[in-house]
Amino acid sequence: MDRDGFRRPRAGHLARVTTHKDQDQADRLAEYRRRRDPKRSPEPPGRDGAADGGEPVFVVQLHDASTMHFDFRLEADGVLKSWAVPKGPSSDPQTKRLASPTEDHPMDYRSFEGVIPKGEYGGGTVMVWDEGTYRNLSKKSGREVPLSEALEKGHASFWLDGHKLHGAFALTRMRADDNGREAWLLVKKSDRHAGADKTLDPRRLRSARSGRTLRQIADEESDNC
């Protein structure tokens, strides 16, 4: 467990952000499906494919798993590139948030809200804390760099238009340990949407999609069983 209170991925977990160049001959969601039993988990089964036109999407899901954390996801290459962010995004440019890469998720995961059974991978309650679209701000020599390429190079900038998150953010790769596990930082850039850091109390947060708290999601799922 690191200083942010987040249990680092074990050696068997995905340890870096993968791109289409890594997996041009492989199923980008094979790892996602390998970890899940569709007969037991209500999560989407895992089909790749871009969203229905328009701007690319992002989603931030609050995940009450063995360790409470936020999952930050950006659409790229027909999947959701994903990072676990222990303390969630900050609106303060001076506050750097640790972001640990996880496996790519299918596009339909962006609307998933429910309870993953105990004993299953990622068991716990999932809430859609924020969602919306984003604009890629990554550039080199005045030319826009595709998000997947920017991530491969280790730095991507983007503008979020969500219900709660707004403005420019950046993801920067910092290091990899001896096992190849990457550490990234998620940072708010200075703009009109920047502000003082606010501590997010997971138990009081509400879904951008349904308005429910974690407790309400868990209780309603239990009632439906």
C-alpha cells in the first residue's frame, strides 16, 4: 500500500497503458474478459467499439472495492483507457493525484452502475460519479497528437466537459518499477475552472447518472436479488 492509501496492482495485474500498437493483432478486451465471469458479474461482457459519433467520452466511477477508489476512463481506440485514482480528481493545479493503469474496459462500461458480487474481481459497489465528453489538447509542434499516441509517449492533455469536472487536465507517466508497473499523475491545469482542492467524501457523493449514493445503489441491488 502506498502513501496515498491505495494498494498497488499485483504483478499479475495490467501494469501499463496499452495502445493499438501493442495489440494490433490481439483482442484489446481479452484481459477484461479473462478477469470476469459473465455468469456471476453484472458488468458488461466486453465488446469494443466507439461511441455513437460526436466527441469522445469520459467517465469517472466511484468503486467501493477492497480499497475505495475512483476509476478514471477516457475513450480511445474504441475502448475506455482506465486508471485507478485513490483520492479522485482534484480541481487544484497544485494537487497531483496518483493514477495507476488498469485494463482497458469496453465502451458500454461507461454507464455501468451496480454491485459486483463479493469474491469476484473488483467485488463491490460501482457508481457513475461523473461523465461527459472530452476534447484532446495533446499537441506537438503545433500538430494535434492522437490521444492513444500521446498516452504511449507518456503525456496527454484534454479538456473535460462533465457534470462535475470541467476544464483542462493532464495525465503524465512518472515511472515504472522493476515489474513494469507504471505510476501516472492526474493533474488539473490552470484555467477558469481551477479552484481549491476539496476532499471528496465517498459516502456522501451522488451519481451523475442516477442521483443515488453508494448505499442506495447497494440497497436497491440487494432488494432486486
